[in-house]
Amino acid sequence: MSHTKQTEPQADIDELAREHFYQVLYGRRDVRNQFLPDPVPDDVLTNILHAAHHAPSVGLSQPWNFILIRNPELRNQIYSAFCQANDEAAQMFEGDRRSQYQSLKLQGILDAPLNVCITCDRNRGGPVVLGKTHQPEMDLYSTVCAVQNFWLSARAENVGVGWVSIINKNKLAGLLKLPEGVVPVAYLCVGYVSEFLTKPELELSNWEKRKQLEEMIFDDTWANRKG
């Protein structure tokens, strides 16, 4: 995999860069249906992984790893694990909600040209890590920051990403032969797409609507809602 020279950071962000950042941020989508078969070039993938690797991490522990999954047999096994979990999940809904759930396509495991599993090594940094002393789950949150960096940089490269969360973590860990202490955090479907939807797919399908920001803001304590 080739290495692409990265942009040097600047102290101040100019107006054009700020505008482009928000364009990328608000244009990010969870992709399931729109994948194209075209492979992601090595230099583009390197850019995305490099951005993910520059996420913030507790105690600078950098607990993530990136497993690039292209093997068709392995991906079929992972797809089967998804189907089992998806059938189980459908039974948790009732009536029309279950029917609507079953009509949704919630993954692109076999459609995307690349799958990536981002893992968290719970042992990285040793038994005592700065910042984990009272919140040991911070390494998992750090890995999620890497996932977000991956997702946003992929969008900046016009590459789509879909996060598959409907899968048994232990089964996925077994299929990927993860060692003890390494856990899967995000299973991602990655590739170029025919289009980026104007709104999240679950919003377009009327599964859920975006809540108003004012509903989420509180002053000082939970008792004092701003909106």
C-alpha cells in the first residue's frame, strides 16, 4: 500500500476550508444500497486510514487496528452471521414495525468492494493507561473517534461507508481470529457509490426523524432543559 503525502496542519482554518469541512460533515451518509464494484485505489485508502490513525486517543494509546477484508469466502461467512442476527433483531419488533424493519436493507457486506473491521486492543498501553484509570472504557471511545475520522475522510474522498452493527460480536471476533483482549468496534462496508443520499436512508424510509437540537441541550443540570 503506497503512502500519500498528507496535508500539513495549519494554526488557522480559512473560510473556504471551514465551508468544505461542513460540506463533508453534513454530507456523510450510512451507505447500504448504493455501492459500486469499482475498487478503492491504494493511495485513497491510505489517505483514509491515515486520517483514522490520527484520531484522538486516551493517553495517546492508539488502541485501534484496521483489518481489510476482501476474501469472498470470509465475507460470505460474515454475511451469514449478519443474516442470523438480523432475523433475531426482526423478532424484537412487532406488527407493522417488524414488517418495515424486514423491508430495510441494513448492510452492503457483499456489495461493497472492501470491508474494514476497526478493532480495539483493550490491553494496549499496559495495565495502567493515562486517562483510563477511572473510565476504563475510554479506549473504546477512542476507537470510535478513529471510526468517525475514517468515515469523514472517506466522504471527503467521495467514498461511501456503511457501519454494520447487527452482528454478534463474539461470532465476528471468531471469524476474524481476533486474539484475546482485541474486540471488534466497527464493521464497515467501503466503496464508491452511485450517489450520496440527501438525507439519511432511515429518515427517507420514515423509520425515524431527526430530532430538534433544542431538545438535546440542558443548562448546568439535566433538570434545566434549554428548549
